[in-house]
Amino acid sequence: MAFDLYILGDADRVRERVEKQLLAGQFDTLSEFSGTLTTAVGALAQRICVAFSADVVMAGGDDVLFRLAQDRFSKPELESLAQQFAAESGCTISFGVASDIMTAYINLRRAKCNGGNAIVDSGAMP
């Protein structure tokens, strides 16, 4: 399969949540959150692979990166998967989508700086 599209995702405001719990000494809460987030990222990765026949480049922490054929991408499907992730993790997630990794990264930063919980795919589709 030719890979000509990248999906780069990052859960929103995770660092702030971790720091708040860490500095408050809420280690049990932090441990529970970490486990929930890890499980949700794994489930998201699996669902994206199935939905888009994607190849996982990275799935860990609160980040994911996939390669896929452009004709397999569906923004409505990715929006649905993001909603599932939020329901399972308690965190929204933002995505940058593009035909090259640099633009995918820039699109992710655009999604994050506009408040998160967004998919920016400018330039991803012909």
C-alpha cells in the first residue's frame, strides 16, 4: 500500500491535568488517569487501523501517528473516533492531517492553538 497521508494526534490538556494531580499529591488519581489514558490510546490506535487500513507509526503517552492511503481517509469517521476517545479517556483529542509529516504537525498545532478538540486537514485532500 502506498502511504500518502499522515494523521498526527495529541490528547488535549493532558500535561496540565497530570501536573495538577502530581503537585497536589493525588497519586492514586494520577495512576488511574494514566491507566485510562493508556487504554484509550491503544483502543484509538486499533480503531484507526481498522477504519482506515492505516499503519501505526507511534501510539503512546497521549500521542498517535498513522500513515495511510489518502483514499481511505474520512474526516467524519475520524471525528467519530475522536468522540469515542473522549468518552473513554475523559480527554478530547486534536488531529493534524496532511500528505506530509511537516504539514500534519503544523495542522496539529493549528488544531491545538484554537482550543483543541479539532481536526485540521487543510491541504490533505486534493
